[in-house]
Amino acid sequence: MKNSRATPKELEPFFAAAGERKAQGIIALDLRGKSSLADFAVIMSGRSSRQVMAIAQAIERLLKDKGIKPLGVEGASEGQWILLDYGNVIIHVFYESTRAFYDLEGLWPDAARYQPVLKQEDALLEEKQDME
């Protein structure tokens, strides 16, 4: 597993939108050359089904404002796993336990991984929540 610091430019709007509703554990897997599904899978989670739905809605709204529209959205009514398909980027918003069960990160253990650069107060909050 390779962790990378330099985030590809095409991921920046997706990371910014995901952070809007305090998504947890945001990570992007670089699937170029590893999957025909997409170039990147962006994976994140919420602490409740309501938060999962709010995260997905915020991502869709903020990206739409930038002229980026999804090709498809699945699972929006359940709030356990919402998939937003943006062609070369597929976003997976999970309820925490659902994310652990499906372990998408484990499907591509050798994929390069990118994380958004968090503001210091966001990083401290996420660290505190991980300890709970």
C-alpha cells in the first residue's frame, strides 16, 4: 500500500465537497491500471444514516454548482451506502459499520491512496472522534 501526499488535481473538488458535512475517514484509491470501473474511488463514512444522506446530498449539490453532475446515484434512500458515479471518480459514502463490513479499501491493497489535507482543527476533531 502506497500513501501519497500530492493529491491529483481532479480529486480536489470531490475532497472539498466531502468535507462540507464532516465526512469521516476520507480516502481516495488510485485505480488507474487496476480497474476498468473508474480512475479513482473516493471512500468516506458518516456516523449515522442521516449524516450519510446529508454528506451525499452536499457532495451532489456542491459539485453541481461547479458544473459537475453525476452519471448515477444509488442507495440514496437507505443511508447505508450511497454511490455517486462521476465517471472517472466514483464516490462511496458509507455508514461506518457498512464500510467496515464491505472493506472496499481491501479490494485494492496496492492502490496508491490519497487523503485530503485537513485544517488543523478538523484533524484534531477527527483524531478525538477516532478515540471514542
